[in-house]
Amino acid sequence: MNLKNDLLLRTLRGEKTERTPVWMMRQAGRYLPEYRALRGKYSFFERVENPELATEITIQPIDSIGVDAAILFSDILVIPRAMGLEVQLIENEGPLLPHPIKTADDLKRICVPDVLDRLHYVMSAIRLIKKTLDGRVPLIGFAGAPWTILCYMVQGKGSKTFDEAKAFCYRQPELAEKLLQMITDTSIAYLKEQVSAGADAIQLFDSWGGLLSKPDFEQLSLKYMRQIVEELKGETEIILFAKGSWYALKEMKQTGASGLGIDWCIEPHMARSLAGPDITLQGNFDPAKLLAPSARIKEEVKQMLQAFGKGRHIANLGHGILPNVPVDHARIFVDTVKEQSSLL
Amino acid sequence: MNLKNDLLLRTLRGEKTERTPVWMMRQAGRYLPEYRALRGKYSFFERVENPELATEITIQPIDSIGVDAAILFSDILVIPRAMGLEVQLIENEGPLLPHPIKTADDLKRICVPDVLDRLHYVMSAIRLIKKTLDGRVPLIGFAGAPWTILCYMVQGKGSKTFDEAKAFCYRQPELAEKLLQMITDTSIAYLKEQVSAGADAIQLFDSWGGLLSKPDFEQLSLKYMRQIVEELKGETEIILFAKGSWYALKEMKQTGASGLGIDWCIEPHMARSLAGPDITLQGNFDPAKLLAPSARIKEEVKQMLQAFGKGRHIANLGHGILPNVPVDHARIFVDTVKEQSSLL
């Protein structure tokens, strides 16, 4: 099916576009009243595992905010769950994995699963979303980067430092390698199926990459993201988003990814000089700035667009949209990108 | 009184030293059994406000680990408390300010206090620590950077994003400026008294600087740290540590500070190239790496020392030592710096 709006894909391929495409991480989320309504009725995994609900949620921000891409409503922790680890998602608190991986014995409790069997509901959702979108905008599929998934599988819950996950890797490097490879193999199979089901592009989220030093990032994160890009890049466009890992932009570019997400703590010109000219950058509005008055949002979006310049830029936040952002402010962000980027 | 070990001060002044000085952020903390023993007996503010207890705790890591500097045992939140805001410190949970600043009316509840009156216990502690240290090592005094203090005064508790603190600054910029200036004025008076009481150097902790974009960091943080350095730099050596704010190293250097703290997410050569040659860098071992086996700690400390090179370096962690670090591993860190840096 032909896309009516393919700005995102053309930008990822480095082609000329009439304006900058825009979407927002967590755009299908709690700031939307129509999402909160479903959240009151269904548990998190009900919303994720029911293709009709996932479709409805995925499409909400397309209708409501007018973004240029849909992103699959799901969670990065479907992977540890499919690998055999119990994952609970406690509303307003975050994930809890009551039996985390600590030893070689623990590793025997998990496997590289048949993703079509364990994650069939994701592919059903993708097919239904594509059908419902009817070519309005492309659909982005996603997975967590292996390092970020390991963080949860080992630490068992959110953490400011993920020191237990790091200690696991430092103390049992062979075990860590084995676990990271299992996550990687699962993710490759999973993402290939997402593409087969209809995902037009893929984003890898390395939410906790920025907790690592550059040498550790190379060894514990990038090594595995590189394998994923290698396996996927002939089939789709891939965006790598390693929050805080500005120091590895050059190396991430060299994986062959089409785009790199950046957060607001690196200036666009610095990111460009580190990543080089031949790659699309995505970002980097401070999510908290959507809490500012609307005139300031408009002004700063304009500044951001000018800083990135024409082409090779996907406008986005530097992290997920916050639940307390007024819907109007999200719209102002999107509308200002659309208006101002056509003037660049 | 002459210092028997003035490695830290000479390094901050850019003088030649026989080896690299070493201390650790939060070195007087929970990883030490002798600290945990006092923690079981006295509440946090008892430990902070009793000069004998603060002295005992400050000196514990000098005796136990052999670091080259003592740092005053206190807390950055003594400042909001002295300004008239209630601060609770809940063990294992963090700070709680039950009546945070949200409006212009709230600002009337606080003031720039007479620091000698409200924080006399800190100066008493400093005098007693200096007397007890008897010149063994220098004593570092400290305060939180105004931005980080505002974060707690407005958000009222710890946060991953401090979005309410940011929203306050974006929505009420004049109020934010007024509050930041009140914190700055209080901090200047406070730090001058610390120096008068005997502190040999001062560190400003901007724990949440790294949540800001570069333009916001300039406006909400650096502008006020600059005033503090300006007022103090004739009287003492000042180290600025803005965790995550690698992008402003050059501008922080230009304040006239003697040293800049860096975390492990920036490589030493990159920090040096951003900050320039004429300033001491402090850091930047990943605190979680002290959970690694001892051979790996030794190897990586050696690599860190080589990366910083000879001179103009104070060995430290890139953030506070974690409570679950074995005391032996903290000793290995310190001992390896001492041994290996003399070979540089």
C-alpha cells in the first residue's frame, strides 16, 4: 500500500522533503485523555496484547495531534516476557521482574523463543494498525536495545544507576555476553517479523545506554545493536536512540543505521559534527519544555529547527512526552514544526 | 596550620605533585560499617547538626581508606532549611520538602538568612574537624549549586526529570530568577563562612545540571555558579561538579574555578579538549565499577590515570560511592591511584 505521507521514510533515506517530519516518543500515552480512558478500563498487558486496543491506542495521536508517523503501542519488556521471565507492570510505579537473572542457573529458566508463537499478538496488532491507518502515515516498530533489556532482566526493576545490572556484567562477563546474545537473537527475529507484518521503520530504544562509559557502551550495548542493524538494514530503515550516549554518535552512525535519536543535552550542531553529514538526526526538544507557555514552545521549536537546518532531521522530543503535558501544547509542538520547517 | 598532605590544593593550583591526589564523593557514607553504626543510633539531621558526630563521620574515610582529602559531612539541603523551608530526610528514601515553593506567595515564606545564626553548627563542625585532622589532609567544604537546590525547593522531592521545577522556571521566569538569586546569596555567605572556619577548598555540586539543555544550563545554573565563583575565588580553590553537563565544560572553566568534576560518560581526553589545558579535572571512575572484581578495578584505575595523564588531575569517582561497595574495593581504588600515579 502506498503511503500518503512518507516524509519520515524519505528523511531517513536522505531524500529531499518539503518539510521536516514530526512525531513524539510516547505519543500514545497518558497525556491523551482518550488513552487515559482506556487505561482506566484495561490493564497494561491487556492493552498491549489485544490487537484492537493496541491499534486504537497507536492511532489516537495520529487523529488527535497530527503527527507524521505512528509508533506501535507496546512495551520493550514483551521481550523478557517472551523469553520466559515474569514481568509485572505496576501502574504509576513501573516494571517489576520478581525473579531476575543473577546466576548461570537463572539463565536456564529462559530461552530464545519462537517469536511468532510468543509475540503473535504484536504482529496481529501491526497488521491491524496498517490496515486501519490505510497509508495515512508510516508505522514505526520498535524494541529495546539488548543492554536496556538486560538492565531490567538483572536488576528486576527500575533504578537510577542499574548498579546490580552493571555488577552482573563486570563480575560474570561470560554470562552477560550469553544473556545479551540471547536478547539480541530474540530481538532480531522479533524485529524481522515486525517488518514482515508491515512496520515501515524500526527504532531501537537504549534508554540506559547513557549510564555506561564509552568503552562499556561499546562492549555491552553497541556490539549487540550493531548485529541488529546488520540483520535488519537491508529490509527497513533503523533509528538508534541511546539516551545520553552522545559520546558514541560516530560509532552508532557507522553501524549503518538510517537515523540517530539525540536528547536535548547535546546541541544539534555538536551532534551533527560527531555523527557526520550522511545520517538523519532525530530529536531533541526537552519534554519538560512542553510545560512552558505556548509562545515559548513556538519560539524554541523554531530555534531547534534552525539549529538542525534543512533536511536530514526528524523533529521529536529528546525523550518520551510527560503525562502532565497539556494536549494543546503537544499540538503546538507538532503544528510549529509543520509551519516553520517549510520555511527553512 | 601547615598541611602535611597538600596534594589536592597543589593540584588545584596547577603545581607539580609527586602523585595524583585521590578522594571519593560520599566517601563518608553507607559503604563504611563505622558510618552505618552511627546511622543506626542518630537521625540524619542529628548526624549533620552535631559537630562531634559530623567530625567523627568526616574523618572515618581518612582513617579507614586513606584518601587525600576530607569532605565535610553535611547535606546540600541545609540551605533550603536555613532559608525557612521544612526539609525531611527519610532514610533509604531521600528528601521530602512537604511545602515546596510554587507561587510568589510561597516565596514570602523564605528568606536569605543570617548563615552564622542558622548554620552555626556547620562552622563549629569545620573548626572541630580541622583541629582533629591536625593537618593530615585538607578539608573540602561544599554547597549545592543554586539550580539543584531550586529543584528540591520546587519539586519537593527527588525526581527523574524534575519537570515541575523546570515548569516553574519556564512559566514564572522572574520568580525563578528571584529564588535562584536568594539561594545564591545565601550560598555565597555560607561558603565564605566555611572558608573562614577553615575549609581549604570548596566544591559546588550541581547534581541536576545535566537535566538541562545548554541554553537552560547557562540561564538557570551557570549564571549563579559564576557569581559564587566570582565571590569566592580570591579566598579559596573552587571545584565545580555539574553531573552530566559536559557540554558546558568550557563555560565552567571560564568562571575562574580551579577544578571541574566530570562523570564517567565523558572520556578524559574529550573533557580536556573542551575545558582547555589550564584547569584541573576531577573524576571520573564509574561508581558501579567498584563492584567489579579487584583485578578489574586495578586495571581500569590504571587506564583512567593514563587517560588523564600527569598533573592537573584529582582522582575521584564520577558520582557518589554506592552503599553496596565493599570497603576493600574502595581501598583498592585509593591504593591503586597512589601506586600507579607516581609512575606516570
